[in-house]
Amino acid sequence: MVDYISLIGLVVAFVSLCVAIMAYAKSYKTQDQTIALQQRLIQIEEGRDQLSLIKASSATLRAELREFERSSYKLCIANDGASVARNVRIELGDMPLVDHQAFPRGVKMPNFIGPKSEITCPIAIHLGCAPSFALRVLWDDDCGPNHNFMTTLSSP
């Protein structure tokens, strides 16, 4: 009978050892999964940080044609971004704005737009030159060169 008790004790010890080994293996696997998940979360956070840095260093331009007096229009280009838009180039149709027949001669166009600001310039719309116009705005900012925005301008 003593042999059975020792055998039972040995079996219980062996089962306990097996349970401990299985718990260790499960814990190790869970730890690896947790580390992988943490690394993925770090990548996501770094991506968000990078996107916010890009957003903070980029200009976002939009354009519209506004009527400010009867049959008198201005082209308004606004920078909604957090960075200065430099080297701003505007094309109306397939030519630079300053060469287009709708642009009054002698008017100077600024070549930069500050953050959260806008520029305006008169547009001479007449019978031979009526909207709609294909408009393309190109600019450089802290994020890089040659960003562009394209739209069609039509009378308001």
C-alpha cells in the first residue's frame, strides 16, 4: 500500500510538472503576442505623429471666384494649412494667369500665401472671356515642392 501512495504522489508531482510546463508555454506565447501588439501600436502612433508633422508643415490651398460688385469678380486663393505656400503659380486654362485675357495688365500677383490667409486678384470677365475656367494652383511648402490643386471656376 505504501508503494501505491508513493506512486500516486509521483503521478501527482508529474502532472503538476506538466501543468507548470504548459502554463509556462502559454505565458511565453501570450507574452510574444503582447510584444507584437505593442510594436504594432507603436508603429501606428509613429504614423500618426508623422502625419501630424506633415500636416503642420504643409499648406492647403483652395480657390473660388467671388463677385464683389455687379459684374466685377475677384479670384480668391486661400491657404487653410499651417505652413506658408511659397512660389505660388496660378494657371487659368492652359496658361499662366498673368498671360490670360481675364487677368488685368499691370496687376502684380503675390507669390506666397501665409498660413490661414488668402490672396485676391481682380478677374476681368467680359463677353469674350466668360467662366468656366480650368484653374490649377501649384506651390511649394515646408513639406516639399510642386503641390497642386485643380478645380473649375464658374461664376457665382
